[in-house]
Amino acid sequence: MRKFICTILAATIVFPSAVVLAACEDRAERDSYRIDAEYFPEEQKLAAKMSYTFVNDFDTSLTELKFQLPANAYREGATYAPVSELYSPAAYYSGKSYGGIEVKSVSGGEFEIGGEDANILSVRLEKEIFPDEQIEIAFEFETTLAKINHRLGVGENVVNLSGFYPVLCHYSGEGFQEYVYSYNGDPFVTACADFEVNLSVPEQYTAICCGNVTEVAENGNKTYHVIAENVRDIAFVLGENYKSVQTDAGGVRVEYCYFADQAPEETLAVAAQSLNFYSRTFGNYPYSRYVVAETDFPYGGMEYPTLSMISSKLSEDDRTVAVAHETAHQWWYGVVGSNQFENAWQDEGLTDYSAALFFNASSFGFTGDDLMRGAEKSYRDFFSVYSQLHGETNTVMTRPLTSFTSEYEYVNIAYGKSAIMFDRLKTAIGEKKFINGLKRYYETYAYKIASPEDLSSCFGGGNAAALMRSFTDGLCVI
């Protein structure tokens, strides 16, 4: 996610039609989420039932599963709020408002809600599950939406639905990781899974999402049946006044859904052109459809697999940069995952630099080199300011989101310094080797969660890895 002017977004929308969404690899046995939900606008609530199938592909048996509850960051009294005080006025457009998730029942084991900030749902399984075994757990829950321009909430113009359901925690060698929410960055680490969702909404709404979609209208409601395979999560945007334009980009259907944009064809062109560029440069986009959706957001926007949200508040140039950035996220986050909580630079900086490569190969009145000069100036100004205020500046890139003291620090480290690192790396090893390294990264770690070491190894290790460590460990001076 990009929070300031130079950041980038993309989006995915679904209008009444069926579109096939197919990944480029054969379907393996994956976890699956099957959700039946209905949205009640008068109460600002989403009532849902979810059946989750867990496939134990770890090398150990488990007696407990843990799930993130992102929706509880919006509750009153949350320790880790979804937005900072700086952005609260833009987000809470009608004053403070609260939401949250109420888990009514869980079958398949005993459950409790805990974690550092009521953000973890623990399910103690009725029986131990061994490697290669499966278990199905059923949930019933109700998610209340705050009035907020954000990932999850009732905005000024539309309704954003993401993180509204329990999401399996990231599993590492140390077990399930209980990450708290953070207004800096994207505090989500998710494995690819299959989704099947039935979402019922009042007939005046159009639902925007990813996947193979069919729609049935009955009794004043519309029910959207969505199937999305091999994606990291699923999200919806609900709106009453959307218009759309669409085009084709190398066989991919590209759509732009908007309600305020005065130049929608130009925005659509950025999405299609950048999608084509990244496909040629890094590897083919693996889905048949890509959508950019204008929405209510206090900063640049937010990416989801084949669906990204872009703020309606952006200027023309900022929207152009945002769309290119979020489109690049379809490669770096959507297909190749990383730990966004511990290493936000790994997808954000690479996404920013991918957009810079695109703008150097395009004609938009500014170049990628212009953006990089701006990023370097911003970073040096940040370093100077923080050094004067604090006597020193922490420039380590590999650290959790909660360690950043401000959004100013986060953006300059996770975006700016990381993009500068990739630019220096391209100069050091040569453009051909650099691009081949990114192609190798995309091909090798598609649908996986890659570590920083996985990324550096794709450039050949050695001097490339040393250069990257000098940046990530905070040793180099820019």
C-alpha cells in the first residue's frame, strides 16, 4: 500500500458477468475458504458462515490452528488502530466510528479470542492432525463496519470489504505467527488458497471482486457467486454509482470501475499498458482478468489479487503512478508473496522500482528516473531531519512494521530506500542480469512466500547479496 503522493494502486472489479480466473500452474491441493455472507446496510453489518478446510502440508502434527481477526482493529479501544492520528480526519469522515467481528460459533474444536489485541482466534482441534491430513472447521460470525474510508468500512461513497473473515495465521518454523495490526503498511502474511463466496447485497449495489463471478437477482437482493483459485485473499467493493470501461491487454480483460474520475479512459490505459509491460519484463500475468476500482481511501490505495483499490482523492499524475504501482503488486505480493509484516521493503520497494522501469519505457510526461530522483531526495531529507531530531537515524530495512515510529519513516525506508537499493543493484550487476534475476524470482517463488535471501539468491548471490545486505542492515550511506 502507498500512503503518500508517489504511491501506487490497482483494483479489480466485477460487474454482472462470468469471467474465468485461472492460475498458470496446475491446481495443487490447497486450503480453502467457503463463505456465505449477507450485507445489511442499515445496520452496517455483514452476517456470515464460513467453512475452512486446512491441509496440513507442514512437517509436524498440529493440535491447534490460529486465525487473524483483522476486523477487530476497528473496534473501540483497540491498541493497534487501523489509521494514525495524522490520517484519522481523512479516514473518519463523520467522526470516530467503530466496528469489529463477533465470532458466534466454531465447530471442529474449542475456540477462544486472545492475542495481544483481541486479534487472534485460537481453535483447539478435537483431534490431532498429522502431515498430509485435512480438517474442516465451520465458523459463524458477524462483522460490524465502521464509517471509515479504509480497507474495511462504510466509506463516503462505497463499502470496502477486506479482512472481514478469520484468516489463517502465517506458519513458520516457530509455529503460527500472531501479528498485530499496524497502520504502517500491510500487516498481512497469507498463503495462497481457494475461495468460494456467496455474497448477498441489496439490489442497488454492484459488487466488485476477483474471480469467476455469476450473479442472481431475487427478492430485492443480488447474490454474487465468486470462485477464485490460488489467491492470497479476497475482497469486495460495493457501490451504487459505478461506471466501467474495459479493454484487452495481451488476452487479459482489463477493467476500470469509477464514480468520480474525469478521465477514466486514461486511467484504464495506464492499467493495460503497465500490465503488458510487467508481463513482458517479469513473466506472464497468470489470470484472465484484472480490474482497477476507484474507492474511498485516505491514502493512495490497496492491492489484492487481481483487485486493487485506488483512492478517489488523487490528482491525475498521482493516480497514474498509483495504478502502475498497484499493477506491479500483482507480481510482487499477488503471485510472489513475502512477509509484509517483517520485510515490507521486499514487495513495496520492488513494486515502486518496477513502476519506475515502466515509466522509463513509456511516455507520461515524467520518467522513472524522475521518480527515483524524487525518492532519493525524499530519503536524504528524511535522514537529515531524523538525525537532527534524534541524534541518529535507524535505516535498517528488515524490521517489523510496529518498529517504525511514524509513517514518514516507514515510507522512506520501506519504499524509498528499497527502490534506491534496487536501482543501485541494477547499475552494479547490469540491466540484463537484473531483469533476468527478477524473472527467476517470479518463476521460482510463484504462489509461495519468499524470504529476502530467496530474492537476493536470484541475482546470483555474492556481490549482489552483499550489496543488498548493506542496505537492509542499515550499513550503507546514501
